Amino acid sequence: MVIFSVYVVNKAGGLIYQYDNYVPRTEVEKTFSYPLDLVLKHHDEKVVVSFGQRDGIRVGHAVLSINGVDVIGKSTADGKDILEYLKDASNYPVSIRFGRARLSSNEKLMLASMFHSCELFDQNLKSALEVTEKASNFGAGS
């Protein structure tokens, strides 16, 4: 069995430690001509594919690089907005690398918080079942 991530959460729900054994699954690089036949949008400080799966590029994949230069969030290396850059026909043909982006710090905190909430729910459910079981045994024996 493979462990992909480790999250240590305290009783208050705070993330104490987090480790990712991150290995990018699939990255797809493709050269496009104008107009781009994929629909891209901004989502959580990234530019992701929102419509138009093809050639291994899937909805939800993020833009990782343009013409071999890594992107930084929603911007190219020289600070231009990726969507504006791709709207300009003079920038084509363009080579874009797509793949699954790493989780941001905020996404890791939200994930740890979700684990904490699930654990609290589980504890409350167990205690409710124990109370119900004791009550049913008490009622049946009298």
C-alpha cells in the first residue's frame, strides 16, 4: 500500500504537520494554433480547463507552463495574465503543458479541517449509538 500524504491534526482542528509524497501523475504538453479549442478559466489562483477534454488533457487540469516557461498562478513568467496572453493571436502557435497542480497551503488546511470534522462526527455518532444501545437494553429487560 502506498501512502500519498500524511496530515497530523490537533484536537482543536489545527494542522500541525503535513507531508506530501507528491509524484505528478500525468502531464500533457500540446502545441495549439489559434483559436484555442479548450475553454480555460481562473479557479483558486490557477488557470484550469473547464471544457473540452482531448488528447489526455482533462477538465480540471491546470496550465503548468507556456512555451516551456513555468507559469506562476494566473500569470506568465513575465507577469501577463494567462487568459489575456492566450486571447492574442500573435502569440500562436503556443505550446502549453497541462497537469494536476499541487495543493496550495490553503487547500491543505481545508483538507485537514475536513478530516477533523469527520473525526468529530464519528466520535459523536459512536457515543449516540452507545446511548441508544444502553437505552434499548434497559427497556427490554424491565
